[in-house]
Amino acid sequence: MLKILSLHDFEGPAFGDAAAVGLIEDVVHYCTYDALQDEMQPFAKYLRGYPEVSVTQEILATRETAHAISAGELFLPIHDSIFKKIVNVWRERGLSEAIRFAAAADPEQITDVAHWVATKLNWVLDLMDRGIYHRDVLLISGNGSVADIVATRDWNLSLVRCLSWHPHCARLAVAMRDDRIRIFSQGLLGVPVLRHSAQKSVCCLSWRPHAGRELAVACYSGVLVWTIELGAASNLLSHAIFLKQRNHVPVTNVAWHPQGDLLASCSPTDLNIMIWDVSKEEGVPLKRVGGGGICFTRWSPCGLRLFSASCRNVFRVWNTGIPTPWRAERWTVPQGRVAAACFGPSLTLLFATTGDPATIFSLPLQDTIFDVKKSINNDVKTAMRLIDLTKVNFSSDDNDDYITVGGRITSMEWDPSGKYLAILFQDSPVIALVKTTLSHLSRIVEAQASCLIKGFPGEVPNCINFYQKRSSWICLTIAWNSGRVQHFPIVENESKVDTSTHCTLLPQLTSPSGLYNFDICGYRQY
């Protein structure tokens, strides 16, 4: 039986003014703030291809009336009669959308009687959509709030609310507290700034795979999908399309299918996951009853599984295989809900609960889970305890100071190679880095203590993301509450590293349409 990793197995972080800046051949390197720009530091050569990012209170913009141009604003509208518009909506989107369109129209345009009937029918549709678990008002703070659900510590106050590396190149998107997104790329002049009138309360960013300049943004009122132009005129030429669905707000998470043709979004006030065909600007709900709204979703690297965590103790794993219809396997956790989850190689899932004590579980998702006829051994459906996250205090040598590590998880990231797992806690000032080994035969994950990543005095981590480009080392990017965005290199063997060619920019790519063509109409489940 495998030993469950405990936080007691970690070595305590170094106390004092120095911060952890890299893990090189299993040795944690520290340096002071004044020495961060010193090219003679052992970690410096690994960061030459990464863009420098720093956020200060001063660069956060005040609210402006100017906003980026959306796709719908690039063309002049056609002025049809209101009844013709309702008929067109009926033909294109169905009767329910036509009723909602009529209810939102000016009563003087469609007569008072028609507007009254449309309003009453719309009210009935709202009741049917919400169901008994829907909540009209989402809390601002506390359990069940947006700040409690998103993968960012202190989301309400954090200078950096979320960040996301492009999967194919050194391009980093950073969403800030002023609801603007800045794109940092090595070797490019200027920093594109994305702003839109609908871009409020940004919770999540996701780059589109196989497309160099498309970014999905989870906002309070819907989903923005940006097409970003890089260069001097980027702020003028970048544009976005706005995807929204009634009762699907606020959107707290977006995730692209690995092939880049489908986009999943979710909301804690909606029981349904929306699967968007962005090219058509259409979405189809994945419907399941029970479990409450959806906090977040995750695709497996192969695209065959879609994980969804509800706001209660229920989570589901969808089998998205083709040509069979989508099917969901329903699971429950003993206490709380799923706080974070991530897929690794070989369809292995790691997830953490909000229960006390917080625990990380490993769950191998073989095909037999969804095929009763093939299922012989029930062990494949058993989640195994992997890491115990009970709080531990690490004291300094003179016992004058201590650091508490552990407790509830805010975010968890597993690098694509399956070698390292980064854990961000809700109440700890450090990040726990775990070395993981995955057996391809048994699909059992082994976890070993690696190191604790500590910032400068007074700093706490807000959000994290691994750089996904495969190379001879791994980079973990950390946004600290001070506004400092740190690239933390993880190098296992320096002799195998070529620092001269480790980072390249991605050439302009086209949209991935046609690469993996699904029939979106086949997704609806009841």
C-alpha cells in the first residue's frame, strides 16, 4: 500500500528576507529582492526567454468610457420591423428565444397585449430554466461566492485576478483588478491591453489551442472570445465576440477542448454546462439534475473526458468519446465539495476537497468506468487518498517566527508532463510543490515532497499557472499579492538544458476549424 504524503514530509522554507527563486537539481535557490535582476544568479539563464511582468497599483486604470470594438460593432445594423426580427429569432434560435426577445422589446413596438403575453411566458421559461436549485443572487463574499469558487486567493483584492500561459508559445495573459487583460510576449514591442464594456469581474482565462491569438474570458455577464492583434496597433485592432446565455451568469470558468473547436463554460447559478461552437456563436447545454450549479470544468489532455465540479458534494466526469453520445459518471465526496482538480497523463485525475482535513485524491479514469460490460475490478472506480493537507507549522531556528502550511486548497496545477504538482492554499503564504510519478501499467500516482515556495516578507501567492511548452525544464508562474509575477524554473538535470534555444515565439496560426469536427447537436443530455 502506498504511503500517503503529509506536509510533515517537507523541509521548512528559509526564513528571512530572501525568497525562493528556483529549484535546480532538487536544490531550492533563494535570493534577496535586490539581486533578482542579477544575471549571475544560477536561475537567471533559465528566464531569458520569458516576458517580464510586474503589476503595480499605479498602472491599474480608472474606468473609461472607451472600450474595444466587438465583432458586432464592425458592421452597420439592419433596421427591420420588430415583428420581422421576432420571426427571424424564432427561425434561427427557436420559440423560447423568440419569446424572450419579444419580452425584452419596447412595449410600444409590439403592442401592450403582445408584450404582456410575452412577459408572462418568459417568466414561466425562467422558472423552468432555474429549477429548484437555482439562486438569483450570488453572494459577494463567504461560502458560495465568486471569490470562494474561483482559483484565485483573495480574488476581490488581488491585483492579478488570473493568468494563463499560451499552450504553444511564451505568451502570457494577465487579468487585473481593473478588468483589463494585458498580453505579455517576449520580443514584442508594447503590451496589448484588452478592454470591453462587458468585461467585468474576470474569473478565468483560456487560450485557444492551435490558434495563436484567440483568448476566452469568463466574465460576470458571459464569455468574451478575443482575437488579439499584436504590435503597435493592437489596442485598436483586437476585437471580441460576446457569448451569453440566459440564466448562465456569472460565468466563473471557461475551458477549451484540446483540439480547440469547442469551449465549455459554467456558472455557479446554472445547473448546465454550456458547450459553445464559437464559430457559430451558438451554445448547447449539458443538462443534469442535482448537485447545484457548476463551479468549474476541466478537459483531459486527450479530450475524451470533461470534469465538472458542482457547488455541492457532487462532481461528474463526462465521457466525450465519439461516435457514442456523451455520458456522465456521477460521484460524491464525503464532505464539502471539490475545491480544485486537474488531469494528468493517461487519464488520471487529481482532485481536492474542501472538507476537514483537506485531502488530495487520485482517480484513474480507464475506459472501463463507462462500460459496465468491461468492468471487472471495482478498484478502478475507487478514489485513493494521495496527499494529506492537514496544517503544519514550520518554525525558524530560533523559534521566533513560524509559517503555517496546509489547509483548504484554492488552486492546484499539474504540469503537462505529470512530474510536478503545485498547490496553492487559502491561508498559507507558501506554495507546496510535489513531485509526482505515474505508473503507466497500474496508473497509480506516487507523490513525494519537493519544496515549499516562499515569497518575500509580506507576500502571499494569489494564482499560479505552469508554462506548458515541453522543454528540458518546467516553469511555474506565480502572481503574488505585491503585484510581482514570478517565473519559477524547475530543472532536474542542468547538463541536459540548452538555454540558447529553449523559448520560441509561435507564428500566426489559423483557426482550428475542421481539425476535429463535432456535431454539437449531439451533446444535449437529460
